[in-house]
Amino acid sequence: MNKTYLAGIAVVGLAIGFTMWAFSGSMTPYVNIKQARTLDQTVQVRGKIVRDSEHKPFYDTKANALRFWIEDINKEKIEVVYQGAKPEAFDSAPETAAHGSIRNGVFYSDHLVVKCPTKYDSEKSPYKTVKKLVIGSV
């Protein structure tokens, strides 16, 4: 083989290797809360936002932090602390997905995605279907 071909193959191999290494850090697995407690790494958890008298969401404007609880499909609950602006749809959102890690029993999130009820719930959708009015002769 020609040295030029070998150099080209090496460059392509390095590019593929670097790309795989770069994207491996952004592929954070979704896990349930029980699994998140056992892993010592960044994960994503999703669950229903708990809004009962014991677990009221609270946004601290001075600290710019949102504290709330989520419950996953296995009925496990965990407190989530999200450092950043409260998402606009948070107060009406039924569920969320949080990206982060657990420290001292609390899930510290650096990225939060809330499920918008109007997008997924046809009953609450602002785009209602309108029945067509047919005017016939009498």
C-alpha cells in the first residue's frame, strides 16, 4: 500500500475515534430513581412532579434555584434541585426529565425538560377542533 493511503486511513480512523469519544459524554442514560442512587455518574431521570402538601415546589429567586420532588413509575421519590431560571411551563407541567447527579440524597440537575400538557393532552390543547356549521335550505 502507498504511504498516502495509510496516512489517509490513519486520519479517518483518528477522526472517527475522536467523534465517538466526543459524543460518548453527551449520551447520558435514562434511569429510574433507584438506579440513579446506586450510580456515581451523571444520569437522566424522569418522573411526575409531586405537588402535595408535603412536597411543594419552591423557587428561590435569590439563589436562582428550583426545588421540587419527582416520582418515577416505580413510585420512588427524590428531591430535585435545579440551578437556573424556572422553566416557563413548570407550574402546569405534569412531568419532567432532569439531567444531573445525586449528592447527599438530592438530585442536582443542570438541565431540565418539562412536559407541556397542552402539547400532549388533547383535552387541554389550545387547538380545538371546530365543528363545521352546515347551513341547509329550509
